[in-house]
Amino acid sequence: MVNDVAEITVELAQALPIDPYRVGGRVGAFLLIEPGTGDSLTAGLVRGGTR
């Protein structure tokens, strides 16, 4: 398995209450989970606000 680093934009059907990532903080990180298996697909950090 290879880990890659990328910058992406995620578009959501509904707004989520998110805050940008802060070092040492407890906000701004997320996991994407495969609903069928429960496997985690990726983890990420939120940079910037919602549009």
C-alpha cells in the first residue's frame, strides 16, 4: 500500500459545521469511510472555510 499526499476540493450535498485545522486542536480533521465495509478510505485536514 502506498500513501499519497494531495490537495483536493470536496463538494458536499449539505453544509457541515466545520472549522479549519489548528495544530494541537481538536477540530479540522476528518475521515472518509466506505459505508459498505466500514473501512477508512482517507484522512484529511480542513484548510480554509466553506464557500
